[in-house]
Amino acid sequence: MYTQALNTAETDDRGLEDAARAAQFQARIDAEERIEPNDWMPAAYRKTLTRQISQHAHSEIVGMLPEGNWITRAPTLRRKAALLAKVQDECGHGLYLYAAAETLGTSREELVDAMLAGKAKYSSIFNYPALTWADIGTIGWLVDGAAIMNQIPLCRCSYGPYARAMIRVCKEESFHQRQGYEIMLTLCRGSDEQKAMAQDALNRWWWPVLMMFGPPDATSQHSDVSTKWKIKRFSNDELRQKFVDATVPQAQYLGLTIPDPGMIQDAEGHWRYSEIDWTEFKQVLAGNGPCNRDRMAERREAHEEGAWVREAAAAYAAKRAQRQTAQAAE
Amino acid sequence: MTTPNTPLWEVFIRSRNGLAHKHVGSLHASDATMALQAARDIYTRRGEGLSIWVVPSTAITASDPAEKGMMFEPAESKIYRHPTFYEVPEEVGHM
């Protein structure tokens, strides 16, 4: 979900590796052993994970923007405190994930630079705007809900540091979804205008949220190798279906209508959704979503405006180190 | 001026008195004071700990996974180091 633009060509590198070591590695994966940073691993495994974990980290950081926008306008102090804590959590999640990605050998600075240069992606969902307060409820309920659906299996991912980071993230994410649902519940129990606002937000977010799970299994080429390496445990369509089945009753409880007139419940109880408009998904990935340019501009500006802080901290640390050396020499 | 990469620190947290500090993750900070403050913000937002250690990652010497056999195998074959290796008749009771 956070690696919607995988470059599959690089997996061909495996042919160059020592076949015996690769077989040994696969045997460890098959035996459900966790791979740790200093263990031997195929170059393509390292590349795939570096890309997936760093893109996941970028998503957490960019994900602060649509919600951070509403902190000053939250309707009550209680909502404001909760939103502030949620946005702070997203930052923390980004940092856990950068640390996990770095164990594969690329520095955080390089990872961040790749994102700012537009070379690394983040989840396409954050290229949609949060127009009203109901969007904050919907983001918590659906965007975080979809993220949890994707992240729970990642807690058992074959790469130890990523799995451990995901365990921490999942523990914290549950609060995010619940606070979002509570906002929706309050709006739906409120005035007609408030309920209409909740419905409007659901109408706008529903399809982009379903797209978060990535292309349909029939067209997704990079799943095979991720599944073989136990980075991925469920297919895009399996996770999407789980999410839809969990969400429909929640929407019904709120008295909201899912904006999919063709949706029906099949004999096994699964909610079958209509065809997803993948051209929109491709457009957003290509940089043409409603907020792509804004998000990138804001990230670059924040990075540049923080440069003096990084420089000052480095200069101070260097001065202290120098003084210590001088004192030791006396 | 190009800023050097910010050093990496490993974070250990004691969740409550009586327990050992446990590794929880890592972070970047330019010095020890800032590393402690960042550790508080990143790893203890929900009362996870009472005490934090931060250690520069470069100060850690790790064993080589490739030498796992040489390092740990000798301990695995010494079953007589475990209490269950020794037979004590049931009549003697718990020992």
C-alpha cells in the first residue's frame, strides 16, 4: 500500500547472487525465521525492503499535512488535543520506520532527499485534500482503518526491524481509528447539516481509500516475490475485501451510505464492490492528484526552513567535542 | 555548508523499577542531551518508561551472525548445565 510504484526490473539482480546462499536464505524465510540487519540477504530483498519501508516512512510524514491543517480549527479542546496527539504519533511512526529502513544500509538523509527530489513515492491517499472537519473523522476512520488492515500482517514480515516497528505502530494506530469514528458518530448524531457533511466526506474518501490497497491482483506484478519473501502475507484484493467487509457495518451504524450503488452482499456475507476507477489512481501516482504539488512544496519548504536547526545542532556538538578534546589534553 | 549526517543512537528503556533496560529502537540526534529529549518524545509518549539510556550506535560491538555456530553451538551441546539433566527420585520431592 505504501509502495505503489515498485520498480520490478531490479528483482532480476537475484540471478547474479550466489545461488547456494540464496537457497539458504529462502530456507530461513520458509522456516519463518526473521532476517536481521547483519544477516546475508539477496540484494533485491534489501532493495525492495529499503524502498517499501522508506516509502512507508515518507507516507507517515506527508500524512501529517492534511490533518495538521485542522489542528488550529478543531471544534473543541478535547478534539484538538486528540488530533495533536495523533499527528505527533504519525511523526513518531515515520521516525521508527526511517530507523528500520536505515538498518538496510541507506542513511535517513539519503532517504529523505530521494523523497524531496520526487524520486521516492508516498501513499497516494495523502494527495487528497481535507476540506471539512468531517474529513478528519473520515481520515481516522477509513484511512487509518485501511492502514491498520495492511500493517497487522506486516507485524509478521520476515525482516525483523520492520516487523518490530510495525508492532509499535499498530498499538498506537488503534487510537487513531477510534477517534476518527467518534468524530463521525458525533456528526451523524448532530444536525442535518452535520450529517450531510459526514456523508459528503465519505463520498469523497471512499474510492481513494479502496485504492490505497494497490492495483488488483490480476495486474499487480510485484506481489509474487514479496509473497515468496514473506514481506507480504495477503494480496491487495484480499486485504481490500477484508477492509470493505469490516467497514460496511460501521457505515450502517452511522446511518451513512457507501457511495457505491452497485454494492451487494454475496451468499458468503462478503460485500462486493463495483469496479474501481484505476485511471484516477494512475493519475494521482503520476503526480496529477489534487494536492501532489502542494504536499511536495510543503515538505521541501519544511526541510529547507529546518536547515539552520540541523546546522546549529551539528556546530554545537562539534564545539563541545572540540572542547572535551582540549580539556583532555591539558 | 553541508551538514554532516546526524549521528545514530540506540535507545534503551526501563519500563518500571526492578526491570532491566530494554532496547526499543534508534534515533538521530547531534548530541547526548538532544538524544535523550528525542527518545522521550519518540519512545515514551504513553508512559512506556521510567528511565532512558541512549548509546551512540557506533559504540556497540556486535557479534557476527556468520559466526553464530562458533559462538553459540558449544553451549547447546552441554545439556548437563541444565537442572533437568539430573535424576532425583520422586519420593525426594521438589528440589
